[in-house]
Amino acid sequence: MSAVLGRLLGVMVLLMGLVQFAGLGYAQAPSAAQGEKLANFHCSRCHVMPGRNNMGIGSTPSFKTMVRSKSSAWRDKFEAFFSLAPHPAFVTIKEMRTERTGPAIIAPIILSLREIDDLMAYVDALATEFRKQ
Ligand code: HEC
């Protein structure tokens, strides 16, 4: 192979790498629709979800109650929910290598940071909807 061809090939591989890098999931904006699916799938086991007739668990605040909280900390709590009780017992975040801490009596929830972003997009949409009521 000639040196010129070799260099050309090198540039092409580099370009392909760049294209692939730009195509990573993170290039997409967080999706509230995806977040809603995740919340209905995972969180509705305990939390009452807006627009759904799930029962939830009595002592567990509903998503609607939480996004309407008078305290402005409600959003921080959603962002860090996996580190707030009772969640560390059953939630694992892939990239953070958090390990659930509880005994295997509750089905584990495994989420990525990307999915946390989607959940946040969903609760932000809920807040827009419910905080003005
Ligand atoms: C196994 C039951 C269970 C599941 C599943 C669950 N939660 Fe919770 N969550 C709770 C309980 C119970 C509380 C109330 C804790 C308290 O008041 O001390 C809570 C509280 C919260 C709070 C408020 C935290 C605070 O300290 O004020 C947020 C935010 C939250 N949950 C988000 C989520 C999200 C997001 C999911 C789904 C990815 C989820 N939860 C799944 C049981 C659950």
C-alpha cells in the first residue's frame, strides 16, 4: 500500500470515529415521553402516577404531590432520588456503579444516567402542568 493511500485510510478511520461519536445517544435531547414510560414501569410500583389509576403504596408520595411541593428542593430530590431512602435498597445506576444496598426482597431497578435525564424531562413536564393549578 502506498504511503498516501495509507494516510488517506487513517484519515477516513478518524472521520468515521468522529461520526460515530457524534451519533452517541447523548446527542439527543432528553425525552419526556421516554421518561413517562420509565416512571410508569418502575416508579408506579409504589408511587401513584398522574393519569393512571395505579394504587401506589399508602405511605409513598404521589408524583403529582411531589412536583407541586412548596419547597423548591423537590427537583433536586428527583435528580438524586436513587440516593434517598428507600431507593438505594433497590436502585442501581449503571454508570455510577452504585450498588443497591438492600436484601433481595424488592425487584431491582437498573437505570442509566440517560434514563435519569428522561425521567427529569418527564417530571419537568408534570411540574409545568400541575404547578399552575
Ligand atoms: C419500592 C417502592 C418505591 C419505588 C419502586 C420507588 N419509590 Fe420513590 N419513594 C418511595 C417511598 C416510600 C418514598 C417516601 C420516602 C420518605 O418519605 O422518606 C419515596 C420518595 C421519593 C421521592 C422523594 C424523596 C424525598 O426524600 O423527599 C422521590 C423524588 C422519588 N421517590 C422518586 C422515585 C422515582 C423517580 C422512582 C422510579 C424510578 C421511584 N421513586 C421508585 C418508594 C418507592
